[in-house]
Amino acid sequence: MNRLASATSPYLLQHADNPVDWWPWCDEAFAEAKRRDVPVLVSVGYAACHWCHVMAHESFEDEAVGKLLNDGFVAIKVDREERPDVDAVYMTATQAMTGQGGWPMTVFATPDGTPFFCGTYFPKPNFVRLLESVGTAWREQREAVLQQGSAVVEAIGGAQAVGGPTAPLTADLLDAAAAQLAREYDRENGGFGGAPKFPPHLNLLFLLRHHQRTGSAESLEIARHTAEAMARGGIHDQLAGGFARYSVDGHWTVPHFEKMLYDNALLLRVYTHLWRLTGDPLARRVARDTARFLADELHRPGEGFASALDADTEGVEGLTYAWTPAQLVEVLGEDDGRWAADLFAVTESGSFEHGTSVLRLARDVDDADPAIRGRWRDVVGRLLAARDTRPQPARDDKVVAAWNGLAITALAEFVRLVETLGTGTGAGGDEADANLLEGVTIVADGALRDAAEHLATVHLVDGRLRRVSRDGVVGEPAGVLEDYGCVAEAFCAMHQLTGEGRWLELAGNLLDTALARFAAPGGGFYDTADDAEQLVARPADPTDNATPSGRSALAAALVTYAALSGEARYREAAEAALATVAPIVARHARFTGYAAAAGEALLSGPYEIAVVTDDPAGDPLVAAAYRHAPPGAVLVAGRPDQPGVPLLADRPMRDGRPTAYVCRGFVCQRPVTTVDDLLAQL
């Protein structure tokens, strides 16, 4: 009996009609394996995963494979996005056994959950042979299987161990991390490493902050060049905005077409701050279009942001997105079609499959003549309208707390920047751009407030965070450390954007829970709470990958909350957490980007800026403070002595004029009332 029909996970629901007697992850499944004395298959994936779909079609939808599984195993299907703790433990086992990992993840375990054979995608013939071999080994070589499992669990425990050396995350270490990134930087194509090439958003955030602190032209150029290369490449949707998960090549041309919430949230932060620091019109446009993508394509009205758009459309990768020159001419006519083919690098031979091309931006449009920009906008609009008539990729509608936190923080920073710069041509565009920017900002502001309310009212249950929800109903999985860190940072962003005290209170409650429930010896943290389900190991991964690690996310939130609240113990907790990551920063800068960014904020101060004013959105002091804010600075603006807003307490206007108060590390400078005096302090 397949038991997935009532699941909240879209990924599990994709398998609800399989001839496999799937169980969700639960104690009852392992009890059933023990009763039958059979091994467990733990199959882990996610809804937007292309190769998960392939393995499902080849094997899990096949009646003969289903019979093999049902007769010899208890089969458990896990959504890695719902249960990152389960995924982390078995991914560590998979990497220990095979030297690599990925999804779908295929793990064979004993009835107590101990993994003894791990892999990823298996073609159907290989998978059938594997099922037969594992079944035979379980029946005839049980002792060897159990010994193998014990060795794997020992390896997991070593990989997930907490403790170890600690060191302050100093300026020298962060300078060394920036230098290491510069050595590993792809100077021709931007980014780091070869194919497949992933957007290095966390490293770019670090490098932008490092540039602010040190004035490093090289750090800024790495971030600028990489951002431009991605924005012009096929990994960036040239029509609707948003970024795909990664490029299958080393030069950003052909994407793996799934679009993840977390990538787009983090990239929005990169382009927003690149625009803030440089005024670059390309960064402005890409920030605007990424915010629009989040608000239009992933926001669920009355809820939060959906997790992803699928890689496939009707089982075919790129079906929605790829074009031929003839298709461009069909939509646009001969002249505009040929012009668009040149602009977007669409050729007869194609850059993708079957003679089709993924749209890339082969010519500059952001600094082009207004007539060229107008023609480009017209072409984009007509192509997007035509593309909307094609079959569309499925959307994974579950709301993940951590990823929504990332989106809220990014959108809050974007909205604040637009408020301070305005939408006019002085912000880097023409009148049409200004109108579009204003519209996107209004929608983005509504979406981020919607999502924040959803997290505060639906995901918070009895003071504890839940990981996921769908259709307004919260799921059972408990929040992990990254949920607490990312959501607390988002609530701090909401406090700064709105000036409302309730968001700071909510953030403090989450951080107090994290400090009490997730803490490990020596200043580190586990990824699961002390009262969470006990797995074969308790995960504690300190490295940043596609998203910030739980430890980095929590440290960033602690730094921000300490600055907003004035409570030094949260800063001390952040310093202790980052000290456990510092030895890794020195050796593996590419996998500690968010920790390094939090470290830059600490080294900078961070600055605590309060602007006492009757016009928080339009005051020139607020605009100047945000545009020139040092790395990780916090900024609150509003009338004095607002309830629940510590930075505005006991800070009056001077001579009835709006007044800025600048502090750094809890040490304050004199109040100022002019922009020039404020900039001198920053």
C-alpha cells in the first residue's frame, strides 16, 4: 500500500501512484522492516530534481521493479527539503562510501536506520541488479552487512563531529580568504571552478563586504565581473528574470533549468548591493527583475514563497525556454526576429539540444541608446507573451521557512534601496525603467510582508519553528538550525524596514530558542534541536554550500540582533560560533562565504545607525545612511521612543530637525543633522 497520498510534500505526492509500497519517513516504517526482517530503502530527492524524475520514470513507475522492492524491502521516500536532517546524515554516508553525492540519493539501511550501502542515480538495469544483490547479501551475509553499517556510522560521526580547534575570525583570516578566492577565480568566465558551475552568491556577498571594509578593487571586480557574466548568460532568464540552479558548462551558457527560491533570494542580495555600491545599471536591472520573479512566480498570495520551479516541462528539459531563429521570426517578424537572434545569440546550430538555443545577452543594452533599449523591451515583452502560451514547468508549492527567510531579507534590502534612491532616471535607468521599478517594488513589498506574516503566524507553533507548510497548513517536520537563523535574520530585516518592535521581539525569541536547544560544546551548534528525533548521527555541518549553513545563518542573525537590541551577549555568541568556523575559512574559503560575510560585519562594528525623523521613507539622512552603510550595518528610522525599538530610545531630534545617531560596537558618536556630517561618520 502506497502511503504518500496524504503527504504535504509535492515530491512525495509525485510518487503517490507508484506501484511501490512507499512509506513516508516515520517510526512505523522502521518497525515494519524489523517485523519483516528486511532492509530499508531510503530514497531521497526533491520535486524539481531532473534525475529524480528520470529514476522515478525508469524504476519506481515500473511494476516489476515495484514488486522487487515490495517483496524484499521497506521503501521510504524522503523530501530532502522537508527533512534536511535526514538528508544530511545519509548524504554524509553516501559521500563517505562513494566520494560524491547528489540526488536522487539511494540508501540501503538496516531496520534501525544504519546505512550500509549508498549511491545516487541508478539506471533501471543497474538498480534491479542492486536490489537483487542487496537482498542476497542481507539474507546470506548478514554479519558483513552489519559490520559495513557500523563502519559507515563511525564515518558519519567523525564527519559530523563538533568541537575541534577554534580561533577568532580576524581581519588577517578574512584577507586570506579573499586572496584565496582571487586565486581560484575564473578570470575569463567569472565565478569559481568549472562545469557544472554554480552561482557563488555567498562568496560574492563576502567579497562585496570585504571591498567595503578594505577598499579592495580586486574583490569588487571579481564580484562585478561574475555578476555580469551570470546576468548575460543562459543561467539568467532573459525574459522573465530569475536564475536557474546552475550551468552545465563552465561559461554560464546552458542551465539546468530548475529555479530555486534560495538561489534567487541570495542573488537578489548580490545584485542589490552591487547596485548600491556602484550604481551599475545592469545590477539595477537584474535586481529589479529578480525581485519581480520572486514576487510574480514564487509568491503564493496569503502565504510565503514557493520552493522552486521544475527543471522539466512535460518531462523535457528546457521545453519552455529554448528557441530557434525561425521561432523568433515567427513571433517577432523578419526584422525584429533577426535582430533578436543576434542580441540573444540564437543560431541555426543552437547552443542547446536539437538545434535550439538558450537566450543569452550577447550585446549591451543597459548603456545603449534609448531607442535600442526601447526596442529590446518591446521584443522581450512579445517573446515572453509567446513563451507564456507554451507548456510551463511545475511549481513546488511548499513553503520552506529558511528559504522564505532568505527571500524576506533580500526583498527588504531591495525595497529599502529603492526607497532611498528613488525610481527616477538618476537611479540608473530611463522613464520606462523607473515606472517598472516602482511597480515591482510595490508588489515585492507586499509579497515580503505577506511571507513574514505567514512565518510568524503559521510556522511558529508553541514558540518553535516548523520547517514547511503548504496551502496554509503547517507540516510536522521541526525547524532545523538554518530555519531559526534565516528567519531570525528576516525578522530583523522586517524590524529595520517597518520600524515595528514586534519583529525584533520575534527574532529574539527565535535566537533564544536556538541558543538553548541547538548549542554544542565550544561555541558550535548542531543542526537539530536537543529534543528532535534522534537519527543515527546528529548533524552539525559548519560549511556553506547552496545555502548558508545553520551555523553561519545563526551567526549572521546574532550579529544583527545584537546591534539592533544593544545586548552584547548575542554578539559574544556570534563570535564564539564564528570561531568554530574560522579554521575552515582559512583553508576552504569557497565553502564559508556566509560565515566570512558575518565576520566582515563584526570587524566593521557593525555600525548601528538610528535616524530620528517623521519621514522614514523620504528623509535624505536615511537615504545617505543606507547608501553608504558599512558592511552589516543596521539602520532604523522613525519617531523617537517607538515601543520595542531600542535604537530609537532616548534619542530626540536636535533643534526639531531630523537627527542621525551613529554607533559602532555599542560606542556612539555625536548626533548629526546634515548629510555631510553623517557621511563623515560613516
